[in-house]
Amino acid sequence: MFRFSVLLAFALCLTGCKDLETKKVSSEVLAEEELKAINMNEVDEYPSFATCDSIETQEARYQCFKTELALNFQRQLSNKTIIVESELNDTIWLYLSITELGDLSIDRTEIPDTIAVQLPELERWLKDSLDSLPQISAANKRGIPVKTAFKMPVIVKVD
């Protein structure tokens, strides 16, 4: 009986272990799969000002950020004495970037000729207005601050 028990245990060990094989996965394969799952065109948290940080949803916080930025441009431009030959009502486009450290810069602008001719200093005024902005919290991707870029319309209306 003892021999039978030993043979049975030995047979179970031989046949039972083949189903317990584990597949080794290298860290490179895991990293590659993880990178495929990450959408690098989207961030987990948008850039923000301290005044917007208490807002619950990410979309609302981002809307608050854009509104505060637009209000800053409006405040700075309203301090300028602007004299134009004819009415202006057009849109300029600002291409903005925010570094990982929260530094905002205007990469380029698209200013229609109708505005550029009458307000040649406009681009400089917009760049100067960035100095009056409060500190910006950079966007985050998986908890890491990242550089972001976006396009913002600014409506110029002078009567």
C-alpha cells in the first residue's frame, strides 16, 4: 500500500506540474503594451490657475482656465489707448504652450490683415499681458507634469 501511495504521488507530481507552467513576460513587452494604452494627445488633468483648482470636474476646471486667460487678455487690452480708422470685428488665433513648469508662451499668432494694419502693436501687447498672469499649474499625465499646447480665439472688436 505504501508503494502504491508513493507511485501515485510521483505520478501526480509528473503530470500535475506541466499545467503549472508560467509564461515569462519581459519588462519591455509590458512597457510597450502600456504605451499603446496611453493616449498621448490627451491629458489626465488640464492646466489650471489656483482660482480654478476647487472646481470638481476636469472639463469645468479647463473652461475656468480658458475664461481666466481670456479675461486677462481683455483687461490688458482695455488699458491700451486704441485708435483705429475703421471698426474692427474679427478673430485672431493664439497658439499657446505651457511647459511642465507652468510657463505660458505664445508660440505664434494668426492676425487678419484688417487688424494687423490698424493695430501693429497687438501681438506685442498680447505677449506682454502674459506677465500679469497668476501662477499656472501645468497639465498632468499619469501624475507627471507635461507640456501642453492649444489654440485660443481672441475676438477683437473696436467701434
